[in-house]
Amino acid sequence: MNIGEAAAASGVSTKMIRYYERTGLIEPAERTASGYRVYTSGDVHDLQFIRRSRDLGFSVAQIENLLALWRDRERASADVKALALEHVAHLCEKVAELEAMIAALEHLANNCSDDDRPDCPILRDLAEGRHGDCVAPTQNRFGVARIS
């Protein structure tokens, strides 16, 4: 199949397929005599693996590791689990950071008088960089500290 068909079958854009080839994440496709890329069902399967990994937030470097583990039939499943749990920890940190941002903005919005006066605690905080000094940490559903 050509690159457009491989893109449609895998859910990965043609631009990303070319990027993955250029960076070495996937092997360059075979070429026809006229220079068109030709993809196999195995190539599409690899692209689907990459797409699912990206959907789960793995970086290109992590996907490279996952692909290597997936292709290595001698690998230990513990290696895969360790990589996944490392990613979970990273995602939990991101969630905590986002929850802290939400809490700080909610706090600022709750302290806004919402009237016609020009005084605005939100803009004042942005200008002074004092966010978060009136909020206390709690834990989110992942057990990660958050500001509330």
C-alpha cells in the first residue's frame, strides 16, 4: 500500500510516518521504481503500535524502547512494566501540576470581586507572581500532593 493508505489504515498521518522514518523509529519503506513508498501490513501494525503508544502519552524515545522490547521475544515482561510504571509516575506528576494550576486559578477567580472596579486579584497575581501562597496542599485520587 502507498503512504496514504498506510496512514488511513494506521491512524498515523503521512507527515508523522515520514517523521518516524526520518528519525529511525520505523524502518524506511521499500520504494517502487518510480520512488513511491510501499508499506506492508507489518508496517501498518508497527504504526498502529506507535499510534497507541502516542495516545497513551509516551515520548518518541520511550516508544523506541517499547518497540525494541516488543520485537525482542527474549525480553522480560518486568522490563516493559517498569517502563510503563515510570511513565505512570511522570503522568501523575503532570496531573499534580495541572491540578495545582487549576486550584490556584480557582482561588484567584473566587477572590475576584467581579464588578466594574479595575482592581483585579488575578492580574495582580500574574504581575507579582504570588500564586499559590494562599492554598493548602491535599492529595489527588492518585495519592499525589496537589494544591487546593
